[in-house]
Amino acid sequence: MDTAPHHEEHLKSSDAIRDIVIGMSDGLTVPFALAAGLSGAVDSTHIIVIAGIAEIAAGSIAMGLGGYLAGKTEQDHYNSEVRREYYEVENLRNNELEETKEFFANIGLSEDLQNRATEEISKDKKQWVDFMMKYELGLEKPDPKRATKSALNIGLSYVVGGLVPLSPYFFVELPEDGLKISAAVTLLCLFVFGFFKSKMTGVNAWSGALRVMLIGAVAAAAAFGVAKLFEG
């Protein structure tokens, strides 16, 4: 008989990590494509830097606002469902008792235990509502500061990611030189980012890294090609 300790590996993620992934992913890709496109259309790195900074500012605000609204929507939805559950336990008590008993039946409790557990949990209205929110609706109470935290995490991650492809243009005079350095640095960062992102989500790290890097490369190449086409 195998008595060795059993260790289970599960994905340990959080809302903060998810926000950083969202912000960093777009931050690396969008400004990279913009800088690449401008490199094919203008002959001044100064213009690229100004446009890039403007895009990073606008993008971080837009992404942060999106995260804030998503967090507020989650909070509002939870509060709405809580109010509905309180109404139901107060005005539709018999229906809620049957739903609670049905839950205990579905997890294999005997008839007697179903009745006793239902009777016990329905004594405390708040406990009963919390129970129904979690096990009937599958909703966890969100962090009341979640919207603000999400906005900051996504927005700042976008800024950090966006500065990676833009930074080489601060130190060179020709856009083509800036693009070469930016492409090398950004694609490397996309590969590393994709690797760790894939590791966290449980998919093949190498294929995930290549996929993320190729998406960034295709976006930048397309922007550069379109700029050259219109320039011609």
C-alpha cells in the first residue's frame, strides 16, 4: 500500500494576477503595433515617442475604467441578488425551504438529515441568505474595493507593458533602429510573459509562449505593412 504523502497541484490565481495579465498583455501588444506602424510612416522618433505616450495614457485609462466598471457590475449584481434572496426567505419561505432541502438531497444526505440541516440553517436569516447565495447561485461576496483595485492593477500594468516597446525610441534617432530594438525586446518579453501566463493557466508553457509572441509579431507586422502601403 502506497503511504507516500499525496500532493495535489492546483492553479492558485487571484483577481490581482488576472488584472495584471489583462493589462500587461494589451500593454505589450498595442503600443508595440502602434510604434511599428509609425516606424513605417514617419522619419522621426520624436513623433513616435509622443504618439506612444499618448496611446499609453489613453489605453491605461480606458483599460482601467473597463476594470473598474467590471468590478462595480459584479458588486451591483451581488447586492441585487442578496436583496432578492432576502425577499424570498421572508415572503416565499416554503419555496426556499424546499430549495435548501433539495441542495442537501443532491449531496447525498438522508431524508432525516435533510430536514434537520434545513431547519437548522433557516433559523438565522443572514446565515440562510449567505448559504443560498453561495450554494444555490454560486456567488461569492466580492471585495468592496475590488473595482478600484482592478482599475489600478490593469491601468498600471498597461503602462508598464506599454513602456517596453516604446522605450528604445527614446535613445535612437532613426525609427528603423528603434523598431529593430523594440521588436527584439518586446518579442522576448511577450515570450516570457506568455510562458508564465501559460504556466499559471495550466496549458503547455512553450506553445503558449510562442502563441503570445506570434500574436504580437503579427500585429506589429500588419501595422508596419499597412503604414508602408499607405505611405506608398
